Amino acid sequence: MKSRLIVLLGCCYLAISTEQAFAQTNNNWKEWIDVQIKQHPRVISALEELKASRSTIKGASQPIYNPELETELEKEGDENNYRLGFKQTIDFNDRRDGYVNQAKFYSFETEKKYQSLIETQTFETLKAIVNRNIELKKSLIVQKQELLISRLIEVFQSRKNTGDLAYIDAQLAFMALSNRLKSSADVFAELRRSEALLATQLPDWKQNIPFLTVPQSFWQRNSDVNPELRSRSHPDVMAYEMRWKALRSEVDLAIKKQHADPTFGINVGRQNNEDSVGLTFSIPLNIRNNFSSEVKAASEIALSAEESFKAEYLEKLQLIIGSEKVLFEYEKRYLHWQSIAKMALVDADTLLEKQWKSGDISTTDYIQLLNQLSDGQMAGIELEQKWKLSYIELLLNEGSISNAISNL
């Protein structure tokens, strides 16, 4: 039992020293997390969509109309008549420029959606890392408590052999161990769940365990930009804005389509043994349909997109304001708990064990104090978890997780 406790304490020390060592390698951690995020299938899929949207800009910049070649062959008596012609429709109303602008806005929208996905994927990854690390800390605490209670039972077993057995104390120890075993099982089950969820974000995390320690500087808030600007620059808000502008370009295109483009042509040939040259001109007459309904529909859709953009901005603004308040509450209490924890006795559980063995405290008090010590440690760890999760949630609502990482 003593050797198991020594190994456990050694693991705790190794975990702490590893955390301190890798917290300093910010550049390595930034490179690693960036690669992990961008290798995720969802991110790769979004990147291909972004590439496709950029290709549409090149396609939109090409001429709208291709030239047309016309031929005609006719036999009239002994005469063979023929005509060879060429005609070209002119983009007189510059529709191509409208298509290019629209394609750019849609490409910008796709780019912002890609950035938003990077933010969400980074949030989910950091969330999985935080939860796994918290559950690991909890498991170390409950395992140590389990070992201490088990050692208590060993003492009673030895007393039983010598005939010096306090029955009530032994029963208390057995009940305490039963409760502790149940708590340990729950904590370790949550640890395994958190590791499974982590594997969905980082399939090879077990080969990169040291990198699961997020650098301490990441958790230091340094943004003084007002919420309105943060909401306005959020990738989701900007994506809505780009869609609105793209649909507004559709209105301009619909107006241009009300004006027909002319077609010019030239043909040469031979008819009745005489050479001929001809010029042609044609233009659609928008009499039966002037396409005003299309213009109206495009305008209404653009107005709808504008309101969606405004709604997204207001929603993100309120999420940022609310998230800041939540973070403030958890941070204030977590920092308070840290100040209290610094004043707590080091190895308090070991000191309690010595007091119990010397008879200074009863078995009941010893078990109760051990439970209270464990509950206090657990409360602090859960406060840390809530604080860190609320912090990355605020960064997500701001759309600034990637910036926070790149600025390390």
C-alpha cells in the first residue's frame, strides 16, 4: 500500500512538473494545436468549399457571351448559294462586373464561415482538453483518498489480529471506503468519457500527452475592445454581412437584365453568282416582360438578408456581454479559492493520519476531515473547470480564439 501511495505521489509530481515545463513552449504548442485543428475532416471539407468559391470568381470574370459562327448552303437551280457569318453579343450593360462582385462577396462569406468553423473546432478541442485534464486531477485526488482509507482499514485488520479492535471505528472505515470506491468509480468513468471525447477531436492525443497542457499565458485576458466592435468583427456576423452584400449585388444584376444586350454580326457569301456582304443587328425587346418582378424579388431578399445580418450582430453582442459577466463571477471566486488554497497546509491528509494514529482525533473526525478535505479540493478543481470553460466560451462568442492562440 505504501509503495502504491509513493507511485501515486510521484505521478502527481510528474504531472505538475510536465505542466510547468510545457507551459513554456508556447511556440511548439501553437504549431501543434494549429496542425491538429486544420487536419480535422470538418475543417478540410470547409477548406475545399473555400477553394471552390475562389474558383467561381475566376469563372465569373470570363466573358459572358461567346462568338457564334453561322453557315448557310442553298441550291437554287444550277446555282449554289452559300453564306458564312459571324456574330457576337455585347455585354453592353457590364453584367460581367456584377457577376464578379457577387462571386467575391459569396467567396468572402465562405471564407468567414471557414474562419468560424476554425473557431468552433478550436473551442471544442480546448474544451475537450480542459475537461480531460480536470477529470485527471479529480482522479488523482480520489485515488489518494481511496488509498488513505484503505490504509486505515489495514490498521483495523492488524488490530483485529491482535484482539485490539474498535468495532464502531472499523465499520465507519468500511463505510467510508465503500463511499470512496463509488466516488472513485464515478470520477474514473468521467475520465474515460472525457478521453473518448478528446479522441474525437485529437485522434492521436495519446502520442502527444505533454501538449495537452494549455500554456498559462493563454488564460490571461488582455482584450479592451468594446463589445460592439468585437461583435461586428465576429466571423459569423461578417459572413451574414457578405451574404447581404452578395444579394444586394443580385439586385444590381436584376436591374441590368432589364436592359437587353445587342448582338452584332457580319456575313459573307455568294448568291446568284454574285458576292455578297451583310451586316446584322438584333436586340431583344423587353415588351411583354420587363423583368421588374425579378428586381422586386431580389430587393426583398436583400432586405431580408440585411435584417438577418443585424439580428446576428445583436445576438453576438448579447452573448459577448453575458459571457463576460459569467467569466467575471467564476474568475472572482476561483482566484479567491486560490488565495485560500495557498494558506492551506501542505499534505494535510498525511498530517491528519498522524493525528489519528497518535489519538489526537477520533476515527469519526478523521474520516469526516478527510472527506471535507477531498470536497474542498474537488470544489477548487471544479471552479477551475468552470472558469476555463467560461473563458474559452467568451473567446468563441467573440470569434477570437485563434487570435488568442496566435498572440501567445
